[in-house]
Amino acid sequence: MSIIVFSENRTGKIKKHSLDAVAYAAHISKSTSQPIVAISIGNVSIEELAVLAKYGASKIISVNKENWQNHDSRAYTKLIAEIVEKENANMVIFNHSNIGKALAPRLSVRLKAGLASNVVALPVTISPLVFTRKSYNGSAFQHMQINSAKCVVTLNPNSCEVTENQVAVNIVDYTPTVEAEIKTKVENVDLVTGKILLTEASIVVSGGRGLKSGDNWKPVEELAAALGAGLACSRPVSDEGWRSHEEHVGQTGKIIAPDLYIAIGISGAIQHIGGISGTKVIVAIDKDKDAPIFSYANYGIIGDAFTVLPNLINSVKKFKAQ
């Protein structure tokens, strides 16, 4: 038996949350003694793949074939199912990302496996296998018991302690026996440069309608620059056209899980909280002491953002200068 982790990559680099998923599998492996097998599809170097071994993957199956370069959920499901059978795996772990949410249900049907989505913690018990998952946009949690022989999991970031666990690794250049049958054709790719990707950022600074105008974003940008953070906003801000929809965080925008999220002038509607509930530490700045966001924040500053931000920026700069 083994545990398989599907490793996502972007422009040849392993995504941070895929390392989280391998670390999660390593915690389970301590109780089950099952080896961890990582799957990587795409053009990723041997050196980059080896990073997965730092977190516990003892075998990495690399599918770096020209006819498998474009993502197609149906084709990828067949490929992963083939590897699951070859590796005699009883658990497959995906990130709770757009890719993971597309692949996991298809794979669970194909394998006749139980599906636990939106998992937020290590299993409550291993035998029987019981997961904790988010429901109602993170307002509630439920325990789900898997009774099938195999299970498929989509994992939220920050669901366990991520520590390095270096192991010897075998990297296999794998040639699938199933046909690619890729229906998606990518004509060209335009990459945004000079910006920190919100889904990969460790720190995110976000502004809301409390900033009153898109012209008032300079201190938010200064704080983000001082912290080396990604820039985000609430939905009303993007709807008003103050900021790009690319920065919209929430249930209907980007789902993120940074180590630190600083919310400035954001009231904390449940739709917004649903997009940041995987965050380790939330800091809220708002002049309304009754704003709902303070119920979710680890730290709160009650005050006018235009007074608080200059002091906060100066403090960050002084700290970094030490």
C-alpha cells in the first residue's frame, strides 16, 4: 500500500501547497508506514522534483511527455488511476485548488473510492479513517468517515505542521500506457510578471470598501511592498472598479491561505471569510469595533486605516532596518 500525492507545478516550479500536501501525507505515513509517491505532470527538472523528497516523498513519478503537457481533467484522471493501480495506493491527496477540485471527484468515481473534500486537519483516527472538513464556507466543520478501501482527499493549505523530512528518493521518468486524448489546446500563455501570486503568497495585504476610493490605495501598496506581500481586495472593491478582479479574494474570487493576512477596511462578510479561512494569522484593521471580521481575526486594530497604516508602515521599515 502507498499514499499518492498529486504535485502541481507552475512554469516548472513545484507549488508551495503541493509541499504542504506531501508533508500532510508524511504525518499519516508515520502511523501507517506507507511510502509516499508523488506524481508530477509537466516539464519539471530533476532538481526541482527532488524538493518533494525533503518533505517525505520517497518516489516521484514524473510524466514529462510532449503529448501530456496541456491539462485535461479527463485524460489526467485516467493517468492518475493507472498509477494508483500500479503503486497499489489506497489514498490519493490533491490540493483543494481548481485542479484538485476538478480531478478528485472524477478519480473517486473511477476508483470507487470515498471522497473527502475541503479537509482542514490531520485525520481524527486512522482506523476507521475519519477526516475533518470545512462546510458552510468555514462556518462549521464536520467529521467524515471513509468506509471504502480507497479514498481521495482534497486538502486545504495550512492543515498540518509542515516540517522537512528528508528521505532517499527514486525519481522515475514514466511513460503512460493510457492514451493522452488531450482535448484542450493551449494557443499561447501570457505570464504576469512583477507581481506576487496571491495563491502562493505567504503574506497578503488586502483592502476593502472602508478605504472609500481606489485613489486611497497608496498606503496599502506601501505596506505590501514593505512586507514583500501580495495585494488583494474584497469583492465590492473589484466590483466598483477600484482594483482589478485578479485581486478579488473571497468565495467568488481567489481562495487563499497565506501565513499572514492583513485586512484593511474590510467588514468581514461570510463570502470574504470563505476565501481566507485557511489563513494561519488574520490581522484586521477597521474603525468599526462591531465589524464581523474581528470575530475571525487573531489580532485586531480598531482605528482609522489612514491613521493606522502610516504608523504600521514605519514600524515595518524600522524593524527590517535593524
